[in-house]
Amino acid sequence: DAGVTQSPTHLIKTRGQHVTLRCSPISGHKSVSWYQQVLGQGPQFIFQYYEKEERGRGNFPDRFSARQFPNYSSELNVNALLLGDSALYLCASSFAQNGQTQYFGPGTRLLVL
Amino acid sequence: AQRVTQPEKLLSVFKGAPVELKCNYSYSGSPELFWYVQYSRQRLQLLLRHISRESIKGFTADLNKGETSFHLKKPFAQEEDSAMYYCALSATTSGSARQLTFGSGTQLTVLP
């Protein structure tokens, strides 16, 4: 098993653009969470999805949205990009909604110019 | 709201010396705490969790509810322990999501 996979690995966008990041969880895992990690800080929770429904949301504006597909993969969408959205975006999967152990992907590094 | 504090951004020790990475938390409920580690050019990975009371790679961590701490310790540091360490608290949100709250991390360097 390759573990959690994310694409793309790197991305450069300009202010005002839109971006879509993708995540495939570990086989058999039904829960996907998204985190934003700004340089010098720990990851910050954005969303959790379980069984294709949003189950939790962190303190992020409505420009951030996500969805989960029937195969449990997930997309994170960010509209109207700001310079401050530049960060490493991490996806984590767990077996269940209350899965205590979350397994992280390698992340997508987004640079907004 | 929950909060995790790691007071040391950088920590350097010599090989063979004991190491302690500090973590303090604030949370009104019953905490579930974790240590994650990120080695150079690798993904974030779970090191240990308090409910397991296990020792991984010689590291242990004890939850002290009185002091609201979950410090990570190793009696004899090795050069391969050099990495970024994150303390994290798991809490259930109002929507029943399982949310990890991370500290800002401690970069450990073990000197030869």
C-alpha cells in the first residue's frame, strides 16, 4: 500500500485564481481530513469528511471547500487565492470518523504569487 | 477551545545524552495526545500516542493531567533522532469530527 497520496506535489498560482488539490486515502479508510501548514507552524485543521459528508470544519473562510467521492478520495478547493494561502496542504486518512490515528500524505506545496 | 504549546522551537543535544521535548496542552475534556515526527524529506508520521503507553524507537511520553503536559523523552539520543517533532491533541468537534490540534513543533538536532 502506497499510503495516502496527494497530487500535485507542487503548485504555483497567482492571486485571485482557483486551485484544486487531490487526495487518495489508504485503502479501506473512509475518513479524510485536510490540514494547512504555514511555514514555521504546525498543521491547522481545515476539514474532515466521512462517508462523503462534511463532519467538521476549522476556522477557515468559505473560500475553502472540499468534497469526498464514493471511492473515499477527496478534493480541496480554494477560491480567490490570497498570498496568505501559500502553505503546505496535508491530507490525512483514518479508518473511521472517530479514528484515533490519522495517517498523513506527503502534502501539496502551494505558492501564491 | 483546545491549545497545544511546544515552548522550544529548536533543541540540540549530543549523541548519548538524554532528551526531553516539552508539550503542554489546554483542553476542557479528556485529552487524547500524540507525538508526530517528520524526518527530513519525509511525511509526517505517528511516533506514539498516550493511550498505548508504548515505547517507540526508545521514546516514551507520559500524560500528566495535573500539569497538563505530555513531554517526550528518550534516555540516550541518537543522530537518527534528528527531526521535527509535533505534539498533537485529538478532540471531537461539534459535528463529531476528529480534529487534531498541533503545536508549532520542536526541531531536534542530535550532535555527534
